Amino acid sequence: MRVEKPWGHELIFTPKTLPYTGKILHINAGKRLSLQIHDKKQETQFLINGACNLIIDNSRRELETIEMKKGKGYTIMIGQRHRLQAVSDCDVFEVSTPEIGTTFRLEDDYKRTDETDEARSKERKNLLNT
């Protein structure tokens, strides 16, 4: 399922019924995802192509910018602040626990509010009806 986002799009390729979620994030050059935390979701991201920075809490709970390397996985724990920022058009493979709970958007370039289970379901239901 393709989900359009203001920064690019997601391709979700796993059925909703599985105990994990797999997707590819396509992020347009110069765009970034919200600075966010998840209350129930843990994820690992892997750069497929392009150039992308991961901005993430370090062990001192300070945000640091990491230039993602191809061939390396980056794990984001529940409650850890993070954001992706595309240096060029890029594709990031993401595998995570199921998409449940709330994504708290601490900063968002597109003025979006937090993403709840209800909002996520509504967005995807609308996609299936078009």
C-alpha cells in the first residue's frame, strides 16, 4: 500500500495482521520527517540508496546527527526521539513492531498533529476506498 506523505511516500508491504511491519520510506531531497517519539513502536531502519541523516537521542538524551551508511541498521527504541532528513532523494527500509500506539510529533515542518491509531486507520481506509 502506498501512503503519500508531505516529505515523499511510504510503501507498506506487510499485511496488517502480522506481528511486525515492513515498509520502504521514499524521502525527497531536502525534506525531513517530524522529530518524533513512539509510545509502543520500536523500529530498525536501513538506507537502501541516496543520502540520509538520522537525528536521534544519544545515550545522554541529546540529539545527534548521524550520516546513515548503506549496509548498516539503525535501531530506534520506544520513547527515543528521532527524525530522518534526506540529503538527496533516498529510500530507507524500515522494519518495526506493529504500527500501534501514538507517534508524538515534537516538531513537524508540515504542522501535522500526533498520529494516533484512529488517525492512522482512517488515513489508510480512505486510501483503500479511492
